[in-house]
Amino acid sequence: MNKLIITFVALMGTVAGVALAADAKAGGEVFNKSCKGCHGPEGATPNEAVSKMLGAPIPVLAAADFQASKTDADIKKAITDGKGKMPKVASVTGSSIDDVVAYVRSIKK
Ligand code: HEC
């Protein structure tokens, strides 16, 4: 009986682990909807026109030096609070935030 309970608990942990892990693929869809317009496809080619309009350079998210200079918390904060000339992205909430962070990490060049 104890064995059964231990197996059950272990199984629940696996299921919860999968559900909680950030999903870069889902994050990519969110990125294309909510970030690409400014940061460009795969965060590689920032939109010049938007950059001019905002009066600020838009960072190349895929760049290795950019990635090295930012923590996951920095990326999250840019989404939830905005950063400088970047307005917060209120449409991205909950686990989608972690998914987008995972996606941004996955596009590193
Ligand atoms: C309206 C255009 C716009 C959109 C939409 C946008 N960004 Fe940005 N982003 C910017 C600009 C401009 C900056 C530079 C801000 C500054 O330093 O003044 C920036 C900066 C950042 C930074 C650097 C933050 C830091 O700590 O320096 C990250 C990370 C980032 N954006 C991620 C994202 C993600 C992820 C999304 C989508 C959820 C997104 N951005 C959507 C324009 C945008």
C-alpha cells in the first residue's frame, strides 16, 4: 500500500512538473503576436520605423551580448512593467510570461 502511495505521489510530481515548465514553443506564438512588431522576427531585426517613432533604440533580443546582460527577471519586468520607452505588454499574463522568457532564451544567436 505504501508503495502505491509513493508511486502515486511521484506520478503527480511528474505531471505537475510538465504543467509548470515554461514552454518556448507556446512562447514563440505569444512573441509573434505581442513582441515581433517592435523586436522583429525571432528578435533579430528591430523595427526601424517603430524605433524612430519611440525615439529609442530597440535591443536585438537574439544577440548573445544582450542575452548575457539580462536575467530572466529583467525580461519578465520589461513585459510586466515596461522598460524605458518600451510600454508594458499587458496582454501577456500568467504562465505566458514564462513561456515568452523561455522563447527569448531559445533565440539566442
Ligand atoms: C512598442 C514596441 C515594443 C514592444 C511591443 C515590445 N518591446 Fe521590448 N523593447 C522596446 C524598446 C523600445 C526597448 C528599449 C527600452 C529602453 O531601454 O528604453 C525594449 C526593451 C526590451 C527588453 C530589454 C529590457 C531591459 O531590461 O533593458 C526586453 C527583454 C524586451 N524589450 C522584451 C520584449 C518582449 C518579450 C516583448 C513582448 C512580450 C516586447 N519586448 C515587446 C520596444 C518594444
